[in-house]
Amino acid sequence: MNLEIAPKGSILEQVYAFLRQRSIKAYLVGGCVRDWLLGRSSHDFDFAVAGDAVELARQVADRMGGAFVLLDQERGTGRVVTRGEDGQRLFIDFARLQGNDIITDLSRRDFTVNAIAVAVADTEFRVIDPYDGQRDLQLGLVRAVSGTAFDDDPLRTLRAVRLAAEMEASIEQGTEELLRQAVPSIADVSAERVRDELAKILALPGAAQNLRYLDEFGLLTAIIPEVERLKGAEQSEPHYLDVFEHSLEAVRWLEEVTEVLEGKEVAGSGLALIPLLLSPFSSQLSAHLSQPVSGDRSRLTVLKLVALLHDLGKPATKSVGDDGAIHFYGHEGEGAEVVGAIFRHLRFAGNEVSLARTIVANHMRPCLLADQEVVTRRAVYRFFRDTGDAGVDTLLLYLADHLATWGPNLQIARWQGRVEFAASMLTDYYERHQKVISPPRLINGYDLMEEFGLEEGPQIGELLEAVREAQAEEEVGTREEALALVSGLLAQELP
């Protein structure tokens, strides 16, 4: 086996040299060792050390010119944040050994593939693998280190699903049985930890499949009980799935759409229209979706969760018409409230809550606009006025939602019209932003008070908004024309 775990000249080799010079008993452990054995690169390194790990992290940060972060004083864990040779950020964590030696430490870890260590102080790298984690790597199995693994930390139920997805592996049968027994205990885990693990699962490719896997264990509804009400909730045509299955399909199609935008090849399907019509915006959309919203969570990760939850308002708004057709009038508004509550419960940041609420509250608007014979500039302005940059996410969800709705019955001509509509909206957003989306202000409230003797109040805001809408429609373009428009509006209000 090639043991080039720390290439010559790398940051990691410098850390090794620092530890050896001080004769510090340290071991590289966890996911970075697993990734190394799988031949994968890593930017997260975990060391288990004997002694004061927090002080050691401070010293390494000073030596490497990195930043020190105290992760857990009680458990003796500190982090060094620096940059690797490729310019990407590296996270190097130092934690105090659990127990008196590395074998005891490894016995308290979650899964065998994570209970492998590499001794640092030795002249030659030595792999320490008391639970045959390397064998499980070869077999593609996620196996618990002990029968109490999930009792020790119920969050490991979610982590097992994530690890299986990352490794393209299966959860070992005995471990699966232990996992199922531990599902109710996930309620005892802090919302922040659940949120972070769920976000990591959503960030992986195949999020829909991973969500279904969570649901098979009962974990999905254990962390988001509201999802249960979607199961078996019927919908009228053109829907061909119940609301729950439709929601999972929306997540799947969202990934398909974004992957196609990034260059994934497709043939003989409606997805071919995506690169054909949206390719001018592929770089902007990719940058938009990769933006961090809070911490390490990207907009795409948040959007996947929104796609799963976007129709949560349907069960509460269901009605049946005289013709037997099922309707969900106003479900988007109801859903926005429910989704906002879920995001707050899971301790998502305020901007993430706002993003999720905005997308859900407006996810039907593109459908209504696309059905219009002509989409006016005023309508485009109003859409992005109400959604801001979340309008871009809303349009991508709209495309995924359409594909999830029609499925195998997709009508290519109708779908082409939807993609062309999205392309037109994105053209306005990215190429005509100052003209249609955010025209420069020609007048302000003080101008209105001075010119027309108005007092402060909502009327001024309404008049200024009318001017901006007229700008978007290119009905006014100068200060004089703006004032003339206001004068006419005020004259209409006179008795």
C-alpha cells in the first residue's frame, strides 16, 4: 500500500514534523484516514493526542500561520484553519485522546471505517485497525464499532446514512437493526447537530435517494414530522404521484437540472433543453448556487431541503371541486409559514429561514406568469421585487417542479415554453438588471414632500413604487417624467 498520506512539502508533513520534534504522541484518525485508504483527497484532518490538545492547536496555528478556533474546551478540542497547496482551506483538529491509549479511543468511535488510526510519531507510518475497518472498506459496509454506538450518540443514526452515501456502501445488517432501535432517541439530540448532519446529507449527490433512505428508517419524519402528512396525499392530473413522492422527485429533478447546467451530458430527454436555452447563465447560476448562506451550507443545499418541503401547505388547503378535481388554493402561503417554522426549529440562520420562506411563498408565481400570453416588464419587476435573489432559486425549483409533476407524461412543447420563460426571466435578471429589476431611483420621498406638499406616510412609498414600476416598463426615464407621473396619480385621487 502506498503510504503517502503526507506528501513532501505539504502542510500535513509540516504538522507531522512539528509533532515529532516535540515527541508528542499523536494519531491521525477518523474520516481523513478513511478517505486516504480509499484514495480520496481530504481537507479535514483529525488528530487524537495525548496531553493538552487545545494548547497544541494554538501552537500549530502559530507555526503554520493559521487561525486557531476553540471547538470544545471541556473535551479538549481545538482547530487550526489554514490553506493547503491548492489554495483551499484546510481544517486540522486536535482532540484529547478518549481514554488512556489509542485503542481505547478507537473503541469509542462510531463505525469501524472511522476507527482506524495512523501513528504519527513513528518513523514509518503505522496503521492501527483493531476493528477491521479496512476490511469493511473493501466490502463496502458501514458497521458499528460496538452495540452501544447509537446509544452513546443517537446522531450517529443520521451519520450512518451519510457515510453509506459518501462511500456508496451499505449499512451492515446488525448495525441497521441497532439503528432502527435508536431512531426515537434522535429527539434527544440538539437541533443544531441534527441540522448540520441533515445538511451534509443534502449536500451529497443523490439527495433524493438519501432522503428516501432516511425515510425508510423513520429518521426523516423523526426530524421533520410534518413530512408524514404528505404521504398518500392525492393530487389531480397532471400530477401522477402523491405529494410526498412528488416532493422527492422535485429534489431529484433539481439535482438533474443543476448537473446539466454544470455540463452533464444528456440525450433524448427534455433535459437537453436546459443547456440549449440556459447555457448563457450557467456560470452565474453555478456561482449563485455555490454561495454559502450560513457556515458551510450552500444555497443549493438549502434549495434541496426547500424542494422537499415546498408543498407542505397542500394537506391543510385541500379542496375538491364539483368535477372531482383536487385543488390546493393558497398552499404556497400556508407552506411558507410551516417551512419557516421547521427551519427555525432546526436552528437554521435567519437568512436561511427568509430564503426558504420566500421560495415557498412564491413557487407558484412562475407557473402563473408562464401561462400568460405576454409577460410584461412590470410583472418581471414585481416578481424580483418580492423575491430578490431568491427569485433565481425559485425559477430553478419551478423547472424541477414541472418535471416532477409531469414525469413520464412530459409534453415537450409545453416544457420548452417553460424553459424559454425561465431563460427570459434570467436574461432580465442577469443582463437587464438595472433596467428591469432594479432601475435607479429618479426621485425620493423628500422630492414628493417638497413638490406636492405630501406628509410622511405609506402614500409616499406607494407613489415611489409606482414610479419604479413605470421605469421597468420604460414609461418614464427622467426626473421630470417621474414627477409628471406622480402628479397624474395624485390628480386621479382628487374628488
